[in-house]
Amino acid sequence: MSRATKLLRELIALPSVNPAFLPANDLRAGEQRVADFLAATAGRVGLDVEFQEVFPGRSNLLARLPASGQVRQRILLAPHMDTVGGESPEIFDPREKDGRLHGRGACDTKGSVAAMLTALIELAGSPQRPGHTEIVFAGLVDEENGQCGSRALVAKGFRADLAIVGEPTRLQVVTAHKGDLWLQLETRGKAAHGSRPDLGRNAVHEMARIVDLLETTYAALLRERRHALLGNPTVSVGAIAGGSQPNIVPDRCRISIDRRTIPGETEAGVRREIKSLLHRHRLKARLLNIRSAPCPPMETNLKRPLVRQFLTRVGQSGCSGAHYFCDAAVLSGGGVPSVVFGPGDIAQAHTADEWISLRDLDRATRMLLSFLQSLP
């Protein structure tokens, strides 16, 4: 069993479900068990360990390999420690079958945690340690909900010359990903008795026209925009609620919208175009935000020297894009040029039978170590 596989098995067995997805005081909630375990593991090989509190009982874990000489650059390895939940308790028991390791967080992103920390541990004991590069492993909290771990890291002034953000990318280097804007639209009507609907104004009916407009006319408009790596932006109406009972004309209806953005689009611009669309079709609705923190798209220039060096060391000539949002955009927005990379496939993330290829886990470890050893 490789060091990375052993470490991943131990991580899966430590539940670290984001508290946003569990009842209060659930024993599976929070990342602190994982952070403490990683701190002990890193400390045993001489890495400098630091906790950065984000919420009470939930801290980012920073493990540093200092440069042996004058520091000229800093590399950040940044996977997240939290996971989504799961109905069956068995999902937190690591199970190996046919070269795959199954369990919650296996690919999203405890696989990246294991590969990145293993590479750093092996580098610490290697004669090829960089002389002028500081390398920091940051196990981040709260990526699955509000990205508060990465937001806290940049808010405290952390900077690096390149961040490699751990996500399941099938070992492809991702230099761009979509943003994620959550909005709500609310229509107001007039309540009336169900036997006299003519005396009311049906808010659900008005909203039905808006849903159709968004899923047809607006979606078609978005398909006309293209990004070389990300394709087109999208819109999806994910939830609807209106009315209280059949015999009352509903006076209120609300929908929740998922709007994926591409580089060049802004939250303000999206809000303006939705309002304009409704106005042109003589529809009225109040537009609300669901999230308080922005989730913008991210794009890093692949011509940056460290990005090119990373691509070369992992044997890739080009880069990829990702449709999901992650900590990379937060770090990039905070002044840390970022790429996304890790073992596993996003198709397995958040599923009832999450798994990762152990062969890819070990490949990721070797690829990361090769890059780190190439640094000055």
C-alpha cells in the first residue's frame, strides 16, 4: 500500500461533513478532526504547522516546508477538507475494490489532500529540496458551502506565486472555471377564494411565464456566448415555491436560479440583463440574491512561467476548463494566480458510491513531486 493510499484511507475514516448539510451537533460535522490528524502527520516529518481559525472549532491547516535559502517564491497546495454528507454510515468506511478506493471524500477532495501532503512529505525528506521556494500546504474549510476557508486565507494577506487547488480534474491542469451566481425571483399577486379566481391575481401563473422565458429565450441567448475552454454560460431554475393550498389564489411565488458565468461576465451584468429581459416581456418580479459572497469565474494565463513549468512537468501541452466553481476563483481574486489539479473525476463527486482510482492517486503524487523538485 502506497503512502498516499494509506493516508487517504485514514482521511475517509474521519468524517468531515460541512456543518451546513447536517443537523446541529451532528458528530460527523466539521473539519477539525481531519485538520488535527493532518497537523500531527505533517509535524512528525518536521513541517511547520499552523492553525488558522475560520469559525469556532473549524480551522484551516497550514503546513510549511521553508526554503533552505533566501525565499524568492511561494507555492500553495490548496485542497479542501470538508465533504458533503451521505445517507448511509457505510460511506465513511474506506472500501477497496478493483483498484478503486470508495468512501465519502475519496475524490472530492481527500484524494487531493492525500496526494498533495504525501508529495510535500516526500519532498521534505528528499535531497532535491528547493533552495529558494517556500511550499505551503493549506487544508481549507468550507469549500462545499461558502468557501470561507479560502476567503479567510486571502483576507489575512496570504500571497503566493502559484496556487494548485485540489479538485478532481482527472489529472488535467485546469486554468479556467465557471462562476456560480444564485438568484431568486419573486412574483406578487393578489389572494382570493378559489371559487372566484377572477377576483385575484395568480402569482404562480406569472412565475410560470417567467420560468418558461428563462429556460427558452434566455437559455438560447446564453448559448450564443462562447469561451474557448468553458463553452457557454447557462441558466437553470432549480426550485420553485408558491401558494399555500388549492382553494386560495396564490399571492406570492418564488424561484431559485443557478446562473453559471464565464470570464467577462459579472454579477451586476447578469442582474441587469435578467431585469431587461423581464421588462421587454412585460413581466414583473423582484430580483434577490441568495449568496452574500461572490462566486466569480476564474481564468489564469497559461503563459505564466510557473503555469508553463507545471504543465511541462506533468507532461501536458495544453490546459482544460471546469464547469464547477471552487476555491481557485477566491484565491485568484485575492491575488494568488491559481490552477486546479487533482486525481479523481467530478462525475464521482457527491455520489452515493464516491470512489477514486488508486493508480491515479499515486500518479498525482508523482506528478506533484516532480514539479516541486523542479523548483529552484
